[in-house]
Amino acid sequence: MSRLPMLLASACGVQLFKRSFAAAAASGSFTGRIPIKELHIREGCSVNGRPLSDSPSGSTARVEIRFNLAQASFIPQRLKPRLVQLYSDRISRDGQFVVASDRTRKRLLNRADCMETIRECVRQAEAAAAEPATAQAGDESPVCQLAHMDSQAALARPFSGNLSFSQLRL
């Protein structure tokens, strides 16, 4: 690789990296940076893990990324239980967080899609972890209070055993 872009950027006074990842990692928030060394990347595999040699092109562009959730250094410790709670369907019996993509015909784009999916999952877990801290018990909107009262009334009704279409709320 050539260092020419870096040299030109420094000579022109252009700042290539806008955020300091070290400062954000020290504060305990997710930076968006995912170290490749912690990931296990499988490319060109089918759903069952075997290569697709029967496909017309001889290979597939499917990419699967796995990492051990308990040992992931790029995810703050406070978010790991929330990730387990929100994305239990993506976690294997071994504790591996699994993301797969075959959205495009290019492996590189599918790998980028997997990385972005991991970022979105962590950011949603971060938002869900911050949500209870911002909501107060008495600050619910009237619509939420009515929905809560309606659900409590539905739980209090005895179950007859036979449901008709009119009893279902879709």
C-alpha cells in the first residue's frame, strides 16, 4: 500500500479520522470499531456450512461472521446481557454471536453488510439499555396508560377455552 494519501492529507491539513476511538472505548460506550482479529469469518458457505459447489457459478457469495460474545472486547460489559436478551436467536449454544449475509453477489459487500448488522445490534442494545433510565414511572403518556389498563383488564378476564374471531385483537 502506498502512503501517498496519508502524506497528502497531512500536508494539506485534512483530518482523516474525526473520532478518537480510544477515548470512546475508555468511556465505556460503543465506538463502532470492530476488530477483525476477534471475528471468525466464513465465506462461500451454505446454510449448513458446506461449500456450494452445485451452484451455477461454482461458489456462493454468502458470508458468515461469528464471535464469542462473552470475550468480545469491542462491546461494553454493560451491553452484553442486553444483547443476549434482544438477540437470543442469533446466539449459538457455544455463546457465538452469528451474523450471515447473502444480500449481494459480492463477498466483500456481504462482509460489510454483516459488520453493519453487528453495529446496528449493539447500537440497539445500547439504546434499549438507556431507555429505562430516561423513562420515569409517572411520565407515561395517556395512550400508554390506557394500553396498560386495557392489558390488565384482559388478564383479569377468565379464559373460556374457546376463542372466536371477535375475541382476537389483531
